Amino acid sequence: MSPPLSSPPGSGYFKTRELDWMLHVVQAVAEETAVTRERLMTLEALLVEKGLLAKGEIDGYRVDGAEAQARIAWHEAFTARLYAVLEETAKRK
Amino acid sequence: MSRNESHALLVSPTQDEGARQRFALGLKRTLGRRLRPLRRVRFEQKRAACESPEAVEAVMREDPVDRFWQALNRDTQERMWAAVAAPLEREEQRLAQQFRDLSAEHVHGGTLRLDPGVATPSYLKGIAIHLQPGGYTLDRSQDDVIAGALYEAGGAIYSAGAGIGVGQSKAEIVSTWLAQRFPGFAPRRILDIGTSAGASATPYAQHFKGAEVHAIDVCPGLLRYAHARAEALGVAVHFRQMAADRLDFPDDFFDFVVSHNLMHEMPPATTAGMFRECARVLAPGGITVHQDVPLRYAGLSAFEKWDYGWDRDHNNEPFWLEFAAADVKAMLQEAGFMPAEVFETILEQADGSMRWFVVGARKGLR
């Protein structure tokens, strides 16, 4: 299907075109997050519907001890990947 | 007669497709209800005395909050269309087949007549009104119905985003009002101009039982969809490709000629031509009604004119402001209706969610 014919995706709203692009990127990420979140809602609803999970069981799940430490380590690795560009740039001569 | 009747051409989105549409909808609501009012807040903070929308623009041009809102609003409209288009693209072949089947059978008595001799009006060429992908004129093959499918699916989402009730079609609102204003009015021949997906033509055919209903548009992709949709609903409507201001019907042929949300999508000169044609094809005693958005310039502040003007420049509504500024009632008189025959009113959705502007005339027994 052809894209809108009249004008390219919103541009010229900010002082530089890179900022226009950045806004599209942020919106796309927000959309993917929302879609993923909805899929989880559906998954939870199905599990409750089929009796595999009680309503509110996920919200009531407590993460502590070794499991909490493992998750913190996961967040650390994730954010390191997120900002890897800084490290890579700094290392470059 | 609700505006979202179920029929065979509607495509059911998957979970993720539906989530994308709901995301766009939620985002549109946030942008419209919470963030758009910030435009006024920012303008008032500047304490500028502006007499015209151009003066407001000069004051607001560099405002970072407003620039950001504009960028978000535009991106969200594009995102909404992408989310509407995805399921239709997925089922494009099935929709084309539905069109072929339904138009071959036309067991319900409806017809479709496309006319390659009808030129696409210059104002529709190369423009995607409200950013609908491909525009209304999208017409890539002999069974391309996507323009109509996008129009109907997009309209449903747009209305939901704007909080407009879906319990009543615009045709039902007008029919109810006609019964009050002109008791006993029972048209035998009806014409719906600029029918798009035919979502008003079918309720009129259902409401005025026994009436012969004709519906025209200039865009083949809309008409194919409208025809298949009407057949799928089991309603007889005669669809033809024709320009609003060049009707190929005899004088005094119709008892009721109507258009919905059309005037703001045409140049005022075309609207004037349409009114002249209405005066010609209406039989004495016949009624013409034109419903549209309740955007009237008279009485608006410079700020409001500027704010409403956003859609013209960023949502491809080229005639939005010209329509808002036009004296449509006077245009009907210039088209040949007598002053006493012309009316103008505001009609409200039964649930109070939206008001519509209505103008029209009853042709006298001359």
C-alpha cells in the first residue's frame, strides 16, 4: 500500500531534521512497548481464564533474594547495551 | 442504523493489530484532550494582542511546547493510518474477491456504474485527505476497494478517538430531524452526493423503505467498496461515478438530495456548483440537506481560528478554513433557492457526544 502521497512523514517541526527523526523513533518504541504490554494483558487474561493463574497473582509475586540479584544484573547488562555507543565512541582513537 | 454496522467486508484485526489501533486511539485522546489545550495556555502566557490567526502564528511559531505537540499530533495521525491499513493489507485479496462475488451477484438489486470519462477533480489529485494512505483516489486495479475500506475503518477509529458516539449514523440523525421538521416527508427518489464508503446511503435506503436510492462519488475505489458493502448488508443502492457539480440526472428527478461531511472537502466553487445542481434535480417540494462539521468562523477568536487551522496545513484538509468562513446559506440562495426555502441548524448526536452543522432547502412548488 502506498504511503501518504502528500508529504513525507512529519518533518520541519524541530530545528533539525534529526530531532524529527528522533521523535518518530521514540513514538515507534512507545507503540511497540504498548503492543507488548497489551499482549501480556491478553496472556494473563488467558491464563486466568484457563485456571492456570489466579487474578492478581502476577502483581502479588514477590521478587527477592537471589532472584532479585539476578534481575538487577539483567537490568545492568541491558542498560549497558543501551548506552554501548558511548563506550564504543570513547574507545575509538 | 448504528454507524458501525457489521458486514462481510469488515476486517477483524489480530491482537497485535488491535493493540496498535488502541494505542493510536489512546494517544489521540491524550493529544486532543490534555495536550492540545496547552496551545491556549502557551499563547496566553505570551500576553500578545492578536487580531488574526496569522498574528497568532507569528507569536507561536517558535514555541517549543507547541512545536512538540504539532510533531506528535502529525506522527500520531500517520501512525493511526498505518495501524488501520495493516489488517486491510493482510486481507486485501479476500476483500477484492468479496467485491468480485458481491458485484457479480448483486442479488439485492443494487448497481455500480463506473465511468472512466469522469475526470478526477484537480483538488483530489496527489493529496491524501486527512493523510489516508493513497488518498481517496487510490485505484490500482479493477477490484481495488482499499480506499473505501480505509475510509470506513479509519472513520470508525477517528470517531472513537474524538469521542463521537457510534450509536447513531449521521443519516439517522438527519432522518429523525426531517421527520420532526417536515412531518410526512417520504421521498421516492434519493441522491447521496459524495457517498464515500456508502455509510449514509444504506441507512437512508433502510429508513425510507421503497425509495430508489442513488449515490455518487468521483473515486472508483470508494464506489466499489460502497457497492460491495451495500450488497453485503442486503440493501439496494445505485452507485455511480459522477461529479457533485455535474449531475447526470434529469431536472426534478429527486425528492431528497443529501451530502454528509462533503462541503469541507471541496473548494467553495464546487460546493456552489453542487448547490445549483441540487436546485435543478430536486422536484418541487423536494428537500436538500448538507451536513458537515460544526466549524463556523463567525464568532471565533483569532487564537481559535489559528488552532483550527492546524488541520488544513498538517492533516491535509485544504478547504477546511474556506468552508468554515463560507456563508453556505447565502450560497444556497445564489444557487437558485428562495430565501424562505433555505434553512440552517445544528443537530446533536442523541448521546450528546457531537454536534453537526446542517444547511439545506426545501424547493417550493413554483
